[in-house]
Amino acid sequence: MNKSMIVGVWLDFKYQPDLAWKNYFLKLKDAGISEIFVNANIGQLKFLVELTNDIGVNIHGWIWTLNRPYDKNTMGNKSWYSVNKRGDDCSYYRPYVDYYQWLSPFSHGAREYVKNNISKIASIKGIASVHLDYVRFSDLYLPVNLQKYYNLNQDHEMPEYDFGYHPEGRSRFKEKFGIDPVEIEGGDHAEKWKQFRLDAVSSLVKELKVISHEKNTKISAAVFPYPRMSSKMVLQDWSNWDLDIICPMNYHLFYDGDINWIVESISEGIKYKKPNSKYLSGLFIEWFDSENLKKVIKESLNKGADGICLFSSEYLNDDHLKTISSFK
């Protein structure tokens, strides 16, 4: 495989015989896919790390960080949940979809819970990285084509989708700047309030990075395409996170884009990649035939990406694997 070509795939754990897992990972490895980002519990991750020990693929522990739907460990802690500008918290109010149930980075209890989750994954012997997903606020703005899907026109900040108004966050902001964020209607304070929330997420990520690195485990994340966009849409500024692997989700059709949109997104985001880290461009693999997959891989590498990461294994077919294999 070309040295600049790393290929990963996001995968949900499922119960199947050991041999079926081995054969699948061998198939991926043969095509040149080495990084497997697995959504699984601790026991399942340990099982896959041990199973793949002699196969030559790397198992990453993929975790939904602040979005914790159906999590019995959080449901009894109402004060952990994120709150929108109307005062609705995610213990009962779920924006957009039922699986959106966000914890607040302003809540001490929520932060400690998240840190404990990350510590457990980082402690797994042989795990390639802790892979953070949903490490942000709920979407203030949806991508343009998802707005159409949900019959929304988000040309302004809508209070029901504007999150970060946890009592603790409001209190700290008012103490520092002399105004309750719910009373802000624009101007300089609005920018300060945005930055305050961006910093809440970034400070959590930096704590998670310390936890992982103290256990000699790398840390990676799936993020929105580039910091200027992610800061506006989901209050996520990954420009200074300095993670070991960053996987911007360049899902172009959500943004009514084409392959050129992906290339431009890489150009916007790659400048924030630190020298020793890896940038894997996230592709929604179902949207690509072999010809376009080959084209986007070539152009992504030309723009400086270290490789690609595919969402998800469910949509990955033999034609895709053949195309990826051609880059060996």
C-alpha cells in the first residue's frame, strides 16, 4: 500500500462465529483496510483485539461521547443533560431524532462519566485508539439536505436546537461576563457565548487526550468536515485538539456537494493536522461507485490526506474492496 494511504472503516459489533470475524478481517486486510473503528462494549472490544492479534488490523474503540441515547447509567442523572435555550433538557427532549440524547460538557457529573468511559477503553491492552464520536453539542444547524429532509429552514439560530444552556454553564458565563446567556440577542456577547461553549467541548477533549495518553493509547475522533464549519454548525472547534488521528466526515451529499466539495473540505481541514497526526477523510461509501471512489481517493491523497475512512462496513461491497486494493 502507498505509504500515504491508510484505510479505515467504521463497524458496528455483531454476534457471529469467531471464524466469520476472522475471515471478514482477513478480507479487509487483503484489500488494504487496516484501521477498524468498532462500536462495541468493553468485553466485545477485548474479544476483537485478541482475535485480530495475528491478522494485522488495528481495532479502535469507537464511542458515542456526549450523545448517550438509551444509556441506563445516565438516565437517573437529570442534571447531566444538555439544555437548549427554551429550557428543555435532553433527559426528555430529543432534537431531530430519537437517538439524540446529549450530555452537557458543563456538567461535572457528565464529564466525569465520559472520562471514566474513555479510561476503560484506553485501558484495553492492544487497543489502537479511543475513537471519539459525537464530541460536540447537538446540531445548531443541520446540513442543507438534512434541513430539507426534516422540513426545516435554519437561516437563523432556532432556540429549540440551540444547546449549551446548562445551569452550570450559564452561571459561569454570567459570573465572567455579567450577563445570562439566555438574555443575549447578538453582538459581542453572542460571540463570547459561542466561544465559551466551544471551549467547554475542547477542554473536555484535552482531558480525554491526557487520560488516553497516560495509558499509552492513542486518541482519535470523527468530526465535522472542517473547523470553520463545525464551529458554526455543532459548536465543535477541532483546530487545536491535536489528536493522533482525525477523521473529518466529508459526507458530501448532506451538503449538496460533489467530489470537488470533498476536495475543498480537505483543503480547509488539512491545515489543522499536526505533524505527527493522521488525517483520514471520512467517506459515506454507499454514495460511491468504483470509478468515483478511485477518483476521490486520488484527489484526497493529492490534497494531503493520509487516507480515507469509510462509513460504514454495512455498505462496503466487493467492488469497493477491489478499488481500494488497486492502490496497493
